Amino acid sequence: MEKRGVLVFLGGDTPTSQVYVGDSSPAPFSDITIYDISSGNYYQQTATGFSFLISRLQFWAAGVATADNSSFEM
């Protein structure tokens, strides 16, 4: 079975140790990490152009495929 797809990480918390302490270090929404499942590589992307790109916890995001499944919108 071929492993395909990506995982997109945005916002949330970036703890400095394995022990989780809530609200310890919120990640800004402008810092996006993408994990390519097939290659096992991580990529960094910086989002710009929005005034709401501040650190947030307890949020949600959704991805929706285009009609031909050629891309996804978040």
C-alpha cells in the first residue's frame, strides 16, 4: 500500500519538553509545518498577509477537496 498525503500543522502549543504544560508556548498561525507522508520530509511555510495570524490554542481547521481532487482548500 502506497502512503500518500500530507499532514499540516498550524497553531497550537510548542512545548519545550515531553511534559505538557498547557499554554506554555503558543505557536503563531504564520508558522506552518507540512509533513509529506510519502517521503517522510518536513517543510516549513510562512503565511503572510493576514492580521489575525497570532498565537492561538483550542481552535479547529478543515480541509475540502476540489471537485476533481487535484487540490485541497483549508
